[in-house]
Amino acid sequence: MASDLAIVLFLAPAIASVASLLLQKARIAEYLTAAAAILDLIVSIPMLIEVLRFGPVLALHGYILIDTLGAWVILCIAVVYALSAIYAVGYMRLLDEDERLPLFYTLFSGFAFTMFAACVMNNVGVFWIAIELTTLISTFLVGFEREAESTEAAWKYIVVVSGGISLALLGTVLFYWGGSFVFGPTYAMTWAALHESAAKVYTPLLTVSFLLVLVGYGTKAGLAPMHTWLPDAHSESPAPVSAMLSGALLNASMLGIARFLSVVDGTRTGRFAHSAVVGFGIFSFVLAALFIIRQTDVKRLMAYSSVEHIGVQALGLGFGGVLGVAGALYHMLNHSLNKSLMFFGSGNAMRAYGTKDMSGIRSVLRTFPASGTLWLLGAVGIAGAPPFALFLSEFTILRAGMAGRYRWAAILFIIFLIVVFIGFLAHFRRMYFDEAAEPGSKLTGLAWRAVPMWLAFAPILVLGLWWPQHLWSLFTHISTAMSGGAQ
Amino acid sequence: MILSNVVLQILQVLCVLLLAPLLQGFILKAEERVQRSRGPSLLQPYRDLWKLFHKECVFPDSASWIYWIAPFVAFTAMLIVPILIPVLTDRPLPLSDMGDMLGGGMVLTLGSFAIILAGLDTGNVYGGIGSSRAVMLGILAEPTLILVLVGISLLAKAMLPFVVNHLLLGSLSVYWSPAHVFLILGFFALLLVETDRLPIHSSTHIEIYMIDEARILEYSGPLLALLKWASMMKQFILYTIFCNVFLLPWGMSLLGSPLGQLGSVLTLLLKFLLVAVAVIVVETVQSRLRFYRYQEPLAAGFLFAVLAIVSSQLL
Amino acid sequence: MFLAHLNSLEASIFSSLAILSLLLAFVMLGSHWLRNYVYAFAAESWLIAALSAAVGYFGGYRELYAIAILTALFRGLVLPWLLVRIIGRLNVKRELHAVLQPSSSLVLGALLVMFAFVIANYMNHESSTAGHVVILALTIMFSMKFIGFLMLSVRDEAVSQILGLLVLENGIFLGSQILVPGMPMLIEIVILFDLLIVVACFGMLVRFLLVHAGTTSSRELQRLVG
């Protein structure tokens, strides 16, 4: 049953992509993509429940593995895919490029397809290939607007990220080599095989391999100091693509890090691995906090906020234990929702005011009464305040940090959380409550652009007030699976 | 019928003496052929030497005894070296341990040194330029040569070229080892420089660019013939060392019968053919380097020699 | 394990081919002209293909012959041809070194090779002939990574950066041939073709850069900062 759902999950974006390419009609492409995305979202929820209840599903001679962690990340990605696809219908029409829109939707669905593929890959090498494919497809999405800045951003993106994930490939080869001492020269490198061989591999080899994989996939995820491509790529791409990049792609990369972390968990290098992840996490958080204060461009502000939240997720994974992992996974979903909301709002503001510079955006409430309120509330949420969902997940991660060896990181976390809160909301205060010289223009298609914001906001509010017991048991299940049942 | 050792040694020297112009003729003709012109005949250097021996000798007033002695010194040095290196036979002949590889290198350099002094001797401006440039190249090239010889001695654990030859014949793993590969590359760079090939020398007769021709500008007649022959023999000897000691140590006669010697000579010419083709390709592809960039190919050769020594110790 | 049964001839051949590839990486580091980079890269790819074939011959891995031929064709011919075409379209033939002179970058490269040797020693715990080849393979893999990253950092031409990335991939491929020749062929072939797609994407991007941003030198791509 889960594998049938998976087939639907993959077929929908594939068909949308190919149809957009072949039919070359903008309206059809838009609606087809939105339909495929909503279908994917609907399908991913029962798939998660199935996998939780009946255990992981293997398919295609063991090349595909749908386990709880992968299914959860697929859910997060599907959420962003659906919201962005709906938003894109309204937003991309504003760009006045109807002839090129089918290409956009082809790439868009293709991007979603590769991200889903990355989540279910059992073979570590093929996982790397899927991540590489996401880079290649999203580069053209980033550079879609064919401006000087977009092209520059796309170039930086592909060069930095390709360099980074080649490190991940080196780490993968070294893991394979380590495993070949245990399994012989030829074996299928599945996650399970890595788990099995990790304890018997020479410890320095394991350490170096893990570090390489961490830095490699960390580049893709946006951990500092490898994040340099992130502000450019996320700010220069069209708003729906920014939401996908921030909400979905970063999650897929964190999946890679999480899986590798669970591989080395329990070996002699496990402590060092967790410390490394915590180190990168807290460094990203601090760096992003400091950069958030001095931003002038609204989308770059959102991009640095993504770096910050990826840092939080890394902290959660690094702190470990049930609390840490649960917090990180919950944070994945909440961040996807909240960040999509923020990027949608900034997209609206950009188009209305004609500029990305925050000093040019003033009195947002006058231009967007309803969605503007949503945007403001989303800003409060993404800065980590209650009663929104991100507060709950960050609080959980904080609890995990205080309980273990990494108290220093937890304290730094608290201090810089306050910095982020003040800095982020200062920008929003200026945008909302300072008087404007002239109001922004009201553009068409507001319904398409506002509905996703409502759809994103509602869960944030609900999940912030109530953490469902089912989700908690799901996370506990994932956490025990990740640590090989040892904890 | 095995030839006696004395005969074999004389044969080796004669081989170098008589076949050196043939090699030079081949290189000149092949260069021209590669550039799609007809080129001089293969036997042209013989005819040139013959012509020079029948000309009269004109010498400047300011010449001293060095002027007279230098061609003989150079020629004799080139006749001594074939005794020391494996040219035709595989086993060491009696007089071949008069000098090991460093000794052979020293005798080769002695010949060049004599000609450098001769260039300075007459007080001619062009002679001075040629000699100073040749000395500069020597400063750059000699350390590489020494290091290459040291490298090969470290591999063979002996300083005799015959031992190296046997080692390479016997052990394929040493032949393919990184140290040996680097030594081949380093010696090839040296070969290009010492035999007056591009990218350093050029066969132009414009005085400003001349290096080696400038030194012998003052000579004429039989003395010039001796000098030209000496440089051709030097080229032949360097190719012999390159082939028989480094690159293609196969094909030399073991016993010393006349048929074996003939076969040896033919194999030698074949090996030279291959090396000469490589040299010509390198030469045709490049143009002459500017003067202050001469250290670049020589530095590359030096680097190769150092890497050879390092990798022979590490691996 | 395959490497545990190496004799000295095999060790010599593998070592020579691997070290010559590293040397060609240094040649790329020190060149002024973009075309020389591409030729050195092509030569390096051919050497790695030869290494693949040698490993296949001595280790008895028949499928490595196919990989060797594919490598020689794609990495050794098609990729350099694509790159030469990209260079032909651009206006630059020569790298204008603003950050680091080639000679300094060569010295830096040598230091990085030593660092790579230290890491390789740390990671390995055998000490036979096989151990030497393993340490050599690890050293060269890491050094080519470092040199690739060095090329990415100090060069500002777009084509040099593409070549830096390709050197990175070449290093991994070289190491994987010696260390894990038994890796499933599917993975190796897909990685090979992946490289082709990467270069095609880069080609398109370079064209976009030229058209929209007006330059391919990253010194001048400074619009997005902070």
C-alpha cells in the first residue's frame, strides 16, 4: 500500500513536468503543477502513517527505502511544494513572461521530483546523485529571471554547492572503503550496510569520512561557514522557488546529515560527530543572527533566517536523544511552513513596492491588510516567539541541550535567540509602522497569492498551541530507529 | 666467434664517431619533413664535414693556445665517453670502470668547458655572448644532471650505468616505478637543452639569438669540423645514455659476436629514431622561449629529479 | 581485500600513474593559458583511464575496462572538447592573476600535498607494500581535492572554476579506482554521466553570465554582497 502511494507521489510531479514541457501552455502548466502538488501532499500523509504502522518499505531491488524519517521529510517537502505551487500561479503571472512559464513549471516539478527521490534512496551513492540533480535543476530555477543579479546568484550557487557536495562524494567513497574491510570489495552500500559496518571500521577513517560528509552536505544545507551561496540564491530566485529552496531543499540535505549521524552514532567517533554537528549548528546560528541585524534586503533577511533555522535543526540533531531529534524534526515542518509564509509575504511586498530594499517598503498594512497581518504574525513566529510552532520546537531543542554535555551551546543559543528576535522584528517594525511616502500598488491575482499564506499560517498557530501526541510518538519512533535502538 | 674486448671497445667508439652525423642528419631532415618541406639529405652532415676538412684554416690574430687546443680537447672528450657507457654491449668492458656516471658527466662537461673558454679567448663580442649564455644554461642544467645521476644511483644502488641497465632489464617493477618515470622526464628536459633543441636554442643564425653557434663563430676549416663533429657526438652520446640507461634498455648484445654487434647497432638506430621523433614533436609544437624564461623548463627538470629522489625513498 | 595482495610491479604502475596525474594537476595550477589547463586535464583523464584499465587487468575486475574506455572517451575527449568550445566563445584566453601568482600557488599546492599526506597517514593503519599504495592513493585523492579548491579560490575566470570542480571529481575517481575498485558499476557510470551533465549546465550558465552579467570573471561579479 505504501509503495502504491509512493508511485503516485512520484508520478504526479513527473507527469506535471513532462506535460508542461510538451504542451508549452502557461495556464495549463500552472494548474497542472498546482494539482500535482496538492495530490502529493494528500498522498504523503497516509504514506507516513502506513510506514509508521507497518515498518519501512523496500522497493526496486532494495534501491528504494521508505522509512519513517524519509516519509517525514517527504511530508515537509510536499507541504512546501503544494503551497509554493499555488502561490506560483499568482506570482509568476506578475513577471509578464508567459512564454517562458512552461519551462519554469517543468523545472519546478522536476525539482520537487528529485527532492522526493533523494528522500527515498537507499543506496548512499544514488542519494548523492539525487542531491546533485537537485542542484543542477534548481540552478536554472534560481537564474530564471535572466537578470544580472540572478545569473550571478545562480553561478555562485552552482559553483559553491558543487564544490561542497564533491566533498560529500569523497566522504561517501571513504565510507564505502571502510565498509569494504568488513563486507569485501563489492557490496551494495545501503544505509543498513553502513550501520552494520560502522562499528568495525578504523576510527580515524570513520572520523574523517564523517567530517567530509558533514561539510559536504552541510554546504548544501546552508550551515555556516559554507552558507555563502545561500543569501544570494534564495534572494535572487522568484519567491516560490525561494520557498522551495528554503523549506524543502535544506530539509533534504539535513536528511543526509541525519542519516550519516545515525550511522556513526554508537561508535567510538559518535561523540566527536555530535560535537561537530553542534559546532556547525551553533556557528551558523550565531553568524546568521549577526548578519540579520545588518540586512537591508528583505529576501536576504529571509535567507539568513533560513541559515539560522538550519543551525537550530543541526543543534537539535547534534544534541541527540529523543528530545533533540524530536525537536529537530518538528522544527523541519514548522520552519517549512513558516518560511514559506515569509517568502510569500516578501514576494508580495516586492512586487507591490517594486523594490527589495526594506527602506522602500513601508506601511505594509495599508497595501495588504489581511495578508500583511499574516506576514507580520509569521515574522513574530519565525523569530521564535510563542504561541507559534517554532517556539515549541526550539524550546524542545533547548531542553535537550540543557540536559546533556552541550550546555554552553544551549546558553549561546538563548542569547543569540534574543538577538535574532530583536533584530528581525526591528526590520519588520520599520516596514509596518513607519510612514510611507507613497503606498504600494495593488496587483492582480491576490487570491492566488494570499491563500497559501493562510494555509501556511493556520498550522503554525495550531501546532504552536498543541503538539499532537501522534507526532510525538512518531518522533520517538524515528529517534530510536536513528540510534539503532541503542537508546 | 666472440670478439675480444679491445675490439669491442674500439667498435663502440667507432660507432659513436661514425654514426653521430647520421643522427644529426636524420633530425634535421625529419624536422623539415614535419613542416612539409623537403629538407636536406640524410648524409648532408657527412658532406659538410668533408667540405670543412678540405678548407683552409683562418685564425684571428688575438687567438692564443686555448684557441688551438679547445677543438682537440672537446673531440677527445667525446671519444672517451663512449668507453664508459653501454653503447653496444650489455656487459661492462674492461676500461669502462675508468669512470662511473659522474665521471662520464664530468668528461662531457669538460668538452663544453673547453669550447666556452675558446669562445672567450679571441675577444670577439659574439663569442662572449655565446659563452656567457652557455654558462648560464650550464648553471641551470648541471644541478639537474647531477640530481638525475644521483637519482638513478639511488635506484640501482651503484654508480655504474651497466648496473642500472641490468636492473631495469631485470625488474619490471623498478622500470615502472614513479622514481624511474620522473627520471626519464627530467633527463628528457635535459636532453632538449644539452642538444641545442627548442624551446631554448634555435637554429637561426641571427647573432643576437645564438648561443652555441656564437661560441664557435671564430673557427673555420678543420678546426670547425672537429667542433661540429664533437657537438654531434655529444648529441649521440646523450641519446645513448637516455636510451640505454633510462628509457629503452633492451636490445644490446650480450655475447659480443659480430652479428650481435650489427644487431646492436641497428637496434640503437631504431631506439634513436623513436627518441628523435619525440624530440622533434616537442620542438615543432613549441616556439623559442624568451631569455628570462629559460629557467622554467629547466626548473621543471630539476623538480622531476627531486621528485624522483623523494619517491625512491618513500615508496 | 584487493590491495592486500599487490606485488611490487602493480604497486609501481599504480603509483606512477597516480603521481603523474597529481603532477598534471600541478601543471594546471601553474598555467597561464586556459587552453593549457584543458589539455592538462585531458591528459590527466587519460592517465586515470589507464589506471582504471591497469587495476582491472591486475585485479581481475573486467568491468573496469568498460569504465576505463568510458572515462577516456568522456572525461578525456568529450569534456575537454566542450570546454574548448566554451573558451572559444568567451573573449578571454588568459588568466589574469590578481590574487596569487602561479609560482606561489604551486608552492601552496606543495604544502597542501604534505598536509594531505599527514591526513592519509592518520587515516590508515596498514604498513605493507599495499599500505604504501593505499597511503599514496589517499594522499593523491586529498591533494587533488585541495588543489581543486585552491584553483576555485584563487582563479577568477569562470572556465578555471569549472576546471577546478572537474579536478575535484578527478581526484575522487582516481582514489576510488585504487581503493574501491569493486564499487558497483552502476554508481561509477552514473557519476561519469553526471559529470557530463554538470559541464553542459556550466556551459549554459557561462553563456548566460556573458550575456546578462557581461563578464565571466568572478572578480567583477560583486553585485550581491553582505
